[in-house]
Amino acid sequence: MVTPQNLNAFALGFTASEGLILDPSEILDLHIEEVTSGWQINLTTLNRTQQRVQQRRRKMAGPSGCGLCGIDSLEAAMDYPEPIAEKTQPPTHLAVEKAMTALAQQQRDHHRRGHHGAALFSIQGEYLFSSEDVGRHSALDKLLGQALENQTPIAHCGFALLTSRCSHDLVIKAARMKLPNLITIGQATDLAIASAERMNLGLYRYHQDTLKRLV
């Protein structure tokens, strides 16, 4: 389930953050069509990409719930990517406050539809991209997809800010894309914290004007 806006970015971000593609150039064609029950995204990829997809099959595309629905096995759910090489500069409280203000200005559907928001910033808190979606995973996928569409190196960005709780699968998506730091508004699960530490990902919670470093 995904909000039917920015589906190109969603398709790109989802396939990359799930490790189905290693580079956007692997997608030869992307076609979106409206069907009876919603929208369908059709991708044509390189042969080697199709083999990778078959190795990590999903029965559901773009889950908006826990992020584990449709994965064939627990081993697939816990499929850790290579850790981030080294922790980069942590964000300052001032930079995150600046980012929070920018994200609030960018959100269009949060109050009207209760969508989750996600935004990407420089380490100084300068706004880069943002997205909204009914699912927190889809919001992050759309955000990462926008960065890929614009050929923005995610590893060189400062941090992503999400208006949601943090779970293991969000950490893995961020780590797979080499995002240096992830900040969420809601609580992080114990597994998310353990996974972030294993992945060398900077993990933070911003709550009631307080920035708390979890990893």
C-alpha cells in the first residue's frame, strides 16, 4: 500500500533500498499504469538484476506496515548489508531544529491525511528533498528515490528525518543506501538500535525539542 504520488521515486527508492538494484542504470524501463484496484509499476531490468530479485523474492510490493510482510523467511528479513565504512559527523541540535522547521513547512498531507513525512538534509540542516506517504517505509523509499533521481550521493548527505517510530527495517534501508545518520520522532525498537550499531549508522530520536543519540 502506497500513496499514489511520486511513484517513479518510490519504485527507484524501494528497489534500491531493498537491494534489488545496485544502481539506477540497471532499470531499463519503468512504466506506471492505472489498474482496477489502484496503480501498477512495471520495471524492465538487466538480466543480472532479475536473478538478484529471484534470490530475494517478495510476495507483496512496498509494504506500509512493519516492513516484514511478504518476505519469505526470517533470514531474508535479517539480511544485513555491508556496514557503513565509518561514522561521519553527527548532526547538531541546532541543525536538527532547523530541519524540523523545514520539514513542517514541506508537509502538505500530515494534518489533512495523517501521512508520514521524510526529508533529507545536509549536515548543517539545509533542506534537500522531502516526501510524504501513508506508510513510513514508503515515505523513506520515495525520499531515497528522489535523491537517486537527482543523482545526489546519499552517502554525502547529513541525515534523514522521519516523523515516525524507528524499526529494524528502516535502519537497514538507510544503511544499505549508506545514509550517515537517521533521526526519527518516535521511539526506536531495541532491534533497530542493535542493527544501527552493527551497521555503523548514527541513530537519533528528536522528541520534545531534545535530540537523543541512540547509537
